[in-house]
Amino acid sequence: MENKYIKIFEDCQIVLGTNQAIICDLTRKKVLNMSKHGLEILLDSDRKLVSYFYNQFPNKETGEQIIKHLLDNEIVFLCDTKEELTSFPKFSSSYQKPSNILSHMIVDIGNLIWEAHLFETFIDAGTRHLQLRVSESHHLSQIDSILAFTKESAFKSFEIVVPHAIVNDDLIRKWYGINGRLKLIFLLGSGEFSKSFNEDKVMKINVKYDYCDLFDPIIPTSSSTFIVNHLFFVEASHKNIFYNGKVFISTEGKVKKSCFEEKSYGIVNRDFRIQGFINHPEVKKLWNTSKDDLQTCKDCEFRYICPDERLPQPSMNGNNLVMKELCNYDPYTGKWTFN
Ligand code: SF4
């Protein structure tokens, strides 16, 4: 064993935070915990002899136990020769998605009556995911009509975000009956933390509860909030995973880069130019701001699997980007607020 070489599986990505570290198993879609010190040694020992790994610990037994744990969990494997190490493809962290794609449209439903032509510019520009947000019961009927007239459109998936108090199961079934591409419903203000169920085998729809309301960003509340997969990991390494490729339309039809900001970039109508929005320096800056650029998040081991919705703001001195709201996780202590 000592003369074999250690190789970390490429889809087991080790992420170091300031005080903690994790292994993101991107194929099994799970997070594995180990001490930061142990993972630093593992990173240093990748492609080196097992004997080198053992020498990093106070005694050989500790090294043996850790290697067994890593082999049992398929985080590493062993190679007989140095040449063998070179025969495995490397993890690709390059981000392929074009930067001029507006993939998601998020619409706050209010007094503006949404007709098919208001969506056309966005569909023509390649937008394929539509999220409808509604806060008041007298606007719910607009959801019915939008789901109906976009049923045959190029939108691939639909989501609805709505206070739990103004919907019931019958309404959800009705919406799904109108448009079977409705994939996800967020029920907000339910007094429960995020959890999902998909009990109904006929409706291929997920319903998620969340404690926050429509006007608050969703901030992670526990490790169950994280999204562990290759695409998410790579995009989050380069971009703001929540805002990248998204446009928000307010209840008055104002086009924004976030629903949590006052500023708008035009009004949704036939004259609206999507490329002007996508190429606006402030939009580009937000989309290109990954968690590596943000105070506190850059020190967090969860930064490439975290779907945090907070809008980064310039700091007082303008040198950094910071968040107004605190996260529920403290990467310096490794503790969650709600635990
Ligand atoms: S500190 Fe940042 S990266 Fe870490 S859990 Fe909170 S929002 Fe996510």
C-alpha cells in the first residue's frame, strides 16, 4: 500500500474555507465533512505516495485510518505507477455558457396586465425559464391566464412563488392542469424551513415551503439548502449563481437586475432592448460577481454550492461588495444560527 500513489477522484472537489473545509462529491451530489487540516494534507498528497501521506501525521496508524476512510467513501483511489496517474481526465472547471444569454425571467404580478407580446422579446432572445411571483390573492387569476397562453411557448419550465396563506392544494392542481410544464411552487411565509415533497405521482411538480416572505431574499438556513452538482459548482466558481442570466420585471413592468433594488433599466414593451440590459456594466458586474468576490462568503467552504439570493452592494468605502443581510451560517465558527 505505501508504494502506491494517491489519486483524488476528480468529481470529489475539496473546498477550503478559512476555518472549515468540505469535499463536494459532485457525482453522488453530497457533501462530506473532514477536518480542514486533513483535507489540506490530502490535497498536498494528491498524486504522491501513500507513504508521503502517512508521514504528514504524528503516527502511521492515524494516516492508515484516514486512508481507509477515504477509500471506503470513494474519495480517493490508489494507482500502482506514476504513469497510471496520468490516464484519468482532469476536472473541467471551465465555464462554457455564453455571457449574453438571458435564461431566466422573473415577473412580479401586480396591476400590469400580462399579455403574450410582453413575453415575446424575451422568448426571442432565448429566455426559457419563467418564474411568476404573486403576493395578493386578487392577482392570482393572472397566473391562470399566463400559464394558459404560454402553454405552447418556448418556455421550458415555469415556477410560481406565492404566500402559503393565499393558495391551497386545489389551486396548485388547477395550475398544473393548465400547464404541465409548471415544475416548482414556492410557498412562502409558511413558518417552516425549506423542505420539499413530491407525493403526487401524477403531478410532476415540486412544492417547497419557506419561512421567508416574497420581499426577503432566501438565505441558506441549513446545509440541506445547498445544491451539489457539477453544473452548479462550475457556474458558482465563475458567476453569481443566483443572478447570472436573470432578469426581474416589477409589478409596474420595470426591468431590473434584482427584485431587491430600486433602479430599473427600462420598461417591458416592444422597444425594450435585451442586449442593452445584458451589456449594461452594472448587470455584467453583478452576474460576474462570484462568492469568491464577496466579503465573508469568500471565506466559506460552501461558496460553490450555495444558492444565496442576497443582492451584493458596494461597501461604505466602495472597495468591496458586501451583503446588507447577515447569512445564517458563520464560516468562522462553523455554526448555523438556527442550530
Ligand atoms: S456565508 Fe455565504 S457562501 Fe456561506 S452559507 Fe452563507 S451565503 Fe452561503
